[in-house]
Amino acid sequence: MASERQSRTKQSARDMVLSLIILLVIVGATLWLNRGCQFSPNGPAVDPSALPSVDASRELSSAARRVDYPVRSPAVPAGWYANSANTVPVGTGADASTAVRVGWVTPNGTYLRLSQSKAQIEPLVVLEAGGGVSATANGTMDVAGTKWTKYPGKGGEPSWVTSLGNVQVLITGSGSEDEFRALATAVQDARPVTQ
């Protein structure tokens, strides 16, 4: 009886070791085939050739024909890569409007989105922050004489908002303060798209 238990124990241990070896071979082969392990101390690298691409100027011109407020097409710094553009509803009832949005990836691998709308500031800030935040200002910035109000957002991504005429302009994303300033300046300098 004792020898039978020892035999079972040896067989169970051997089976576990063989199973572990097989699993390690499968994991190793998967990693080798996919080159899935990389060390990136500065975060993920962005390969612009792998990103979707949009013609921001064309998308903003097209959106300008569909909305009832002026839309600006900023000349962003060289190396910024437009990768998204869309329009989304914002607000409800009599205050309902549309937000015209374009997003760029910067040479530093950060993302900035520009949103333009005639909606009220609060629903626009909540929409662009991804919901679940309050539109409580936490500071201001002066960009070439124009006051931008800062709002907190999810994940540490702030929103900067100003009014240009009757249009609310909002910038949000993971960019640095210098990148926010560059986009803010470009928007302020841009003339509304002619239709």
C-alpha cells in the first residue's frame, strides 16, 4: 500500500513537471512568434505609419457645411499627425448642438483633440472629458491675449476652453502645456472656414 502511494506521488509530480514544461514551450513560442515582450521605460512607442490618417482640413471644411456656426481649421505645427475627425451631439433639448472634433498625434507621441461647438461650456467639457467629471474650472491660461479656462479631466488630461465669437473651443488630451499652447495659438490665428 505504501509503495503504491509513493508510485502515485512520483507519477503526479512527473505529470506536473511535464505539463509545466509543455506550457513554458507554448508561452515561449508565442512570445517568439509575436515578439511580444519589449521594455519601454518611456511608455508605448507610437508608429505614425500604423495610425489611421485623416485630412483635417478637408474634414473641418466638410463639417463647416453641416453645422450652423463657424468652424476654424488650425495650421498645426509640423510633424503633427491628424488621426481622427468626427462630429458628435452635445447637450440636450433647446441647448443641443453638435461638436466638430479633430485629433492629432504629436511628434512626442501625445494626443490632442480640438472640439468646436456652440453648445454651453458645461456639457461640452463633460462630453470631452468622457463623462463622470464636473465642469468646475481650476485655473486660467493666457495665450497671446486670449483667456483659456482650464478644467480637470479623467486620467489627468485637462481641458482648455475659450469662446471665439459664439463658438466654444475646447482642447483636451495628453499633450504638454507647450503643445496645448501651440494648438490654442493655431486655433486663435485660424480664420473660420469659408463655405
